[in-house]
Amino acid sequence: MEGRADGAPRLPPSVTPAIRASGLRHTYDGTKFALDDVSFSVEKGEVFGLLGRNGAGKSTLIKAMTTLIEPTEGRLEILGMDARRHGRRIRGITQVEE
């Protein structure tokens, strides 16, 4: 198995990650991107932290992961479910209310 950048082993492709983001972009005004080409994955059981300066897009990313907003571009999967198609189900699992 190929390792990750931090040296940890990567799970086999057959194991669905808890979170998979690929090329996420989001704009609120059509010109400035709060998220610009964000890509990462979090394996099941992995501890994950989200750090960044003010205005870096942390809250926007959390809103996208909890399906409170839909990214302008890119793909986002939570527990193997497409966030665009399965928002209600994801919100039920994550206990997020609109």
C-alpha cells in the first residue's frame, strides 16, 4: 500500500473514506472563491483537524461537508454518499439542521 504524505499507510481503494473532497470550489459572489480547488480525504477512524487563518474557508468547507451549502464546483462524498444527491441523508447522520 502506498503511504500518505504524512507517512501513514493509505487504506486500500475498496475501503470508502469517511470524507472525500475533490476540486471543491465555492463562491458567494461569483468572483472571489472562499474555496479554491480543495482536495483531501479522511479515512474512517482517522483524527482530522481543520486549521487556517481568518477567511481561509474553514466555515465554508464545514457547511459544504454538512450539506448546508452546495459547492460551486467539485465533488464531495461523505461516507460514500454524494453530497449533492444525498444531502438530507447526510444531514441526518451528522445531526445538522437547516
